[in-house]
Amino acid sequence: MKEMMNTIQSQTIIITDNNQTAKAYIDFCDKSLCVSVVSDDKQFDFGLDENFLRMLAYGYKLNCEKYDNKKGGEQ
């Protein structure tokens, strides 16, 4: 796994749970996606590489096309 402290990070997204006890910090960093989850004073770091992001984007594109086709047929 890539060292999280030595990356160029931008556009941080922070997601907090309903009880305000845990947070997920999502950053675009060095052509990948870095996620840090902080809960109960513990931090867990994850990295999603460029290939995974391409697959995710492709799946999202297919999902949107399917939705648009279905929505277009309902007129």
C-alpha cells in the first residue's frame, strides 16, 4: 500500500456517520483514490488504484446509460 503522507492530495470529501462518531476522508491523490476512516481514535487507510477507478467509472457510465434509456421510454 502507498504511504498516505507522501502523496499529493486534492479535493477532500468528508463523510460523517449519523452519530458523528466516525468520519471517512476521501482524497484524489496521485492518480488514485485515498480513503482514511477515523473511528474511536483509530485510523484506517485504504488506496484504490487507477485501474479500479476506471472500472468503477465504466460501471457508473453503463448504469447511467441504462437509466437514461429506461427514462426515455417512459415518455
